[in-house]
Amino acid sequence: MELNRNESGLVTFAVPEESHPFLRAWGDATASRPTREGSACWRFDDLDVLVTGMGSRNAETSVERFLVDHHPRWIVTAGFAGGLDPGLPRGTVGISNDPGFLGIALAHGSRLRPMSFHESRRVIQTTAAKAELHRASACHAVDMESQTIRRISLARGIPSATIRVVSDDASEDLPLDFGALMGPDDRIDWVRLALTLLGSPSLIPRLIRFQGRLRPCADSLARALVDVLGMLHRPATITAPDRAGPPINRAISN
């Protein structure tokens, strides 16, 4: 790896499906270097994109390894999040940012909604579990990596933010218990998934519909990221789009 890229920012995603629309929108990467553990890093002139794998453990391992040889100016953790607040529809893109970082995005009419994110060790599958977590945490959405990555950023003095899209809202059950399909490395066990679908074929159309709903969510996230990160890298091109709605008036955590 090239060392000491001090002028670059870093965007992380948990899985490739979250990252593909953004990679296409941002431009052609100069290199893709998968690691032995399965994460991958795409390199642009002014930006690195790291796919860490799902969960806190994979996120911590991937980011810590990346930071051995790289010193980004800032870090944004991006991807999907499960909705906990009933007032947030699927496709809503939210932000939780360090004070003073990415304030330019909000000041120039970004469509991002200020949100708080809870980090969970497991996939939250059902509406009942989402409602319980919403009551307990008072957070707007849940993911499995952001808090870990931002804790690493804070320890190293790197400004950071979470920018995520609600991929399943508070009224939606996930089609599968993805947590039960995880292997010991916190990655999907594809053999276990295949056996589950063979045993319950009725799950297949539900899974296909769910995957179809994820694509426009990933596209919405990509557009938001391009707008916001473009403000960091190309401030002369800033425009002020119409707001998607009033900001959520709650304390932001993370």
C-alpha cells in the first residue's frame, strides 16, 4: 500500500452492496486492493473507500489495519441503517457529525437529516425489536459499525461523521433472521443461507423484494455522499438544493 496519504478522506461501508452506487458516481478508482481478510480498498485521487465487513469486530479490524499505513484527514462511516423512529420512512438519509465537521453541508441546504444512531451487536429483525430498541436508546436508527469506527477516529483525533440511509423502516420486518445466518467471523454463511431458502422456499420472493428495495436506498445514499463530499473537495461548486424537510429536533448521539 502507498503510505501516508495525508490529504485524503476515508469513507467506509460494511458490505459491497452499500458501496457500488457511490463508487460509480464518484468516478473510476485507480486501484482496488482486497486484503486477505476480505475487505477491499478503492483509491481515488482525493478519497479512499474501505469495505470493512459487517459488525463491530470486522469494522475495528479493517479500520485499524488501514490506519497503520494511512492518515486520513477525516472519516465518514456510510451504509444502510435500520429505522427505529416511526417518523422516518425508508430512503431517509441521516447524518451524525462531530462538531465543526461537515457543518458546511448542513449550512448549504443539504438534504441530510440530523439523526442519532445506535450500534447493535446483532441484526434487528422485527418491528417489535425495533420498537423496544427505540424506547431503550431514543435513537433514530441502528447499524452495526458506526460507533466503533467513530470511537477509533476520536482516539486518533480524526474528525468523523455517520451518513446512512434507512433501508428498512420501523414498520418493516426483515425477510430473514440474518443474525442466525452469520458465521463466527460475523459474515454471511452462504451455505447456511442456501439451506434456509431450500427449507423455506416461500422466503425467496420476500428476499427478492427486500433486495429490490435496497437498490434505490443505496442510490439515495450515493447521491447524498457525492453532494456532501463534493463540498469538502470542490467548495467552489456548492449549490443549495431544496430541503427534503425540517430537521429532526432531537439530541444527536454518536
